[in-house]
Amino acid sequence: EAQVTQNPRYLITVTGKKLTVTCSQNMNHEYMSWYRQDPGLGLRQIYYSMNVEVTDKGDVPEGYKVSRKEKRNFPLILESPSPNQTSLYFCASSRVPPGYEQYFGPGTRLTVT
Amino acid sequence: AQKVTQAQTEISVVEKEDVTLDCVYETRDTTYYLFWYKQPPSGELVFLIRRNSFDEQNEISGRYSWNFQKSTSSFNFTITASQVVDSAVYFCALSEAGYGGATNKLIFGTGTLLAVQP
């Protein structure tokens, strides 16, 4: 089954404790991205990657890192999480832009206390 | 500047009613792409449809239909004979081809919460 997977699905952590949210896709997509969804602010792009070893900032990259060492994986790293990073995070993938639909993972609900 | 407006925050209908969700977009690009996504209560984002700016044909898929009008910058979504399973938040989104190369970023509207009552 074609899908984007994310782990963990739920995470509660404390301020400053480094964490990684994994994302993997099995559709051989070149493009991958991360979004966060917040009430009143909607969905906003954090980082994206056009291909292996090619990443770039989205609209809200502060406090996040990403890497793309393999085509299928695109982990999101929070080196020192803060409460304002409490959010619902989505990973997505698509064929090479422009204009292809992005397929989203199930989401990771992160709470930073 | 790019922007997607979904003016309807919440809509409540009774099962079997038809319902139209409005989407108005702004872009300076001549090449752009429009999408609808569904977010059911379980939280995932489900892709429904994609349209490019050169294709104004309306589309029908079962009970779903989409009306794209460049003249009014609108891409409206109609559900015919709504069902309880249609209850969800629906997002309209825009992606631009971009002069400097496409980032494929999706610019989302704020979503419309559709509640279908039995």
C-alpha cells in the first residue's frame, strides 16, 4: 500500500529534550516536506526537500532541522524543543514539482511542557 | 501575494442535503495548482482533487463535484446528497509554479468544518 508513515504518532516531552520525528514514504517520491498545523494559524510549511541531500526552509523553520540522506526518509529534528512547538506535525511527499498533489502522513501530535 | 480564503468556518447540514464549500484564491502566477483535502475527525489529511490553472473543466467524482472559475478566482466544492461520513474539515490549497522554481509549497485556507447530521 502506497503510504507515508510517521513515528511517533503522539509524543509528550519536556523543554530542551532533543527529539526526532521520523517520516518515510514508499512511493519513490523525490519531494518531501514537513508542515505544522495550529489552531487559528492553519497549516504552514516548515522545511522541504526536492531530492536526496537537497533541503530548504519553508515559512516557519526556526527551531527545526531536517536531513535527507535517503530518498524515502525525511526526519524532523527538534534540537531543543520549546512549548511553542506544541503542534500537530505532518510529513508529505509528492512527485517532482511543480503541481503534483502531496500525500500526507497520519500526523504526529507533539506536546512540549 | 498568495492567499486562499475559505469564508465558511462551519456548515451544518442534514443528511441527503447538497452542500457547497467555497474557496477563493489570490495569486500573481499564471501557472498554479489548486487542491482540496479532507481532514476527518481522525486527523489525517486526505487528498481529494488537483486542478491546474489551464484546465477550467468542472470535475465530478461520485457525489463530489468541483467548479473552477478563473474569472472569479474560485474553486468551489459541492457534495451532493451528503452523508454522515462526509463530516470533516475541508481545506482548499494553492501551489504556484513560481518564477524562481517551484517549491511546491501548499498554501492552505483556514478550512471549513462540515457537520452532517443524521
